[in-house]
Amino acid sequence: MRKTLFSLLALLPLTAFAVTPKMVTLEVPTMTCPVCPITVKKALVKVPGVSAVSVDYEGKTATVVFDAEITQPDALTRATKEAGYPSSVRK
């Protein structure tokens, strides 16, 4: 998990740090083929405020870094659901 956070944060431009980014992991149990993560990632990066996405097919999760002043986790789960992959926030 720590390696994932650092690799995601390394992708962010320096201006993204004007606001402290939030990170959430979504459970995406309906990813059943190796192509599914591509669709999930495309859906999440389209959400305003999302700055980085990492999808783990084997773990059936998506880790998202976002600006909480622009979006919230419910918008992220809505995006995956609309793409055909219902998700929930990992507790």
C-alpha cells in the first residue's frame, strides 16, 4: 500500500499539492477479465478532481487520489457503476 501511495503521488504535478490530496481505495468485485481495469481507470480519471488512479485487477481494487474540494468518494463509485463496474469504498 505504501509503495502504491508513493507511486501515485509521484505522478502528481506540484500544483496538485496546493490542497492536500485525499486517497481512497474502492472495492470493484465485478472486474472479471484483464481488460476490465482499463475501463475502470478510464471512468475514474474522467471525474473532476481526480489526479491519479491505480487499478489492481488481482486485488479487484482501484486506488484513487483526488481533491476533496472538487469531488467525493460517492462520485467515484457512481463513475465506476455507470461504466458497468459497481464499487464501494474499502473500510
